[in-house]
Amino acid sequence: MGRGAALAALAVALAATGAAADADSARRYASEGRAALARGDAAAALAAYDAALAQLGDHMAPAGTIDDTGLHLALADAKARQGDPAAAARLKARVVATRLSFPPHR
């Protein structure tokens, strides 16, 4: 393997490690969100799911996959503006779960 190929392989490995760390953080935030919803604290759940989404980023779907999670986030934001933070948190929970189900890439 030439030096360029070795550096490219290292870059891919480092990116995968970063993606895994982001996913691990997102899973921890999602767990906090589930706990907050279970105790009826929708505001804390929303904050936890927003933190999870920040860790995951917007572009999680592999090429060729139709990703409609952005639409679900728009609906969640509308529910929050309408005064239903619990519904917003449940929608964001599904988005986090969907994005975590995509194979890691970056």
C-alpha cells in the first residue's frame, strides 16, 4: 500500500471513529430524553433530543436513501410552537432513532 492510500485509509478510519463517538453521545442524549418524557418533563426531553440531533447532524442517510426526517423535525417544531412539547419530543425521539439506524458514514 502506497503512502497516499495509507493516509486515505487512516482518514476513513478516523472519520468512522468520530462518527461512532457522535452516535454514542447521541444515544446518551436520547436516553436522557426518554427518561425526561417518562417523568413528564417535556422541556427537558426536547433539550435532550435537540442535543442528540446536534451530535448526529443533518446528513445521516446513506446515498440513495430517501430521508424524510427533516419533515418530521419541521412538524415537531410546529407542535412545540402550538404548545404541545410532549408531542414535539416524541417526534424528535423518532427522528433520533431513525438517524441512529443509518449506517455510520462521514
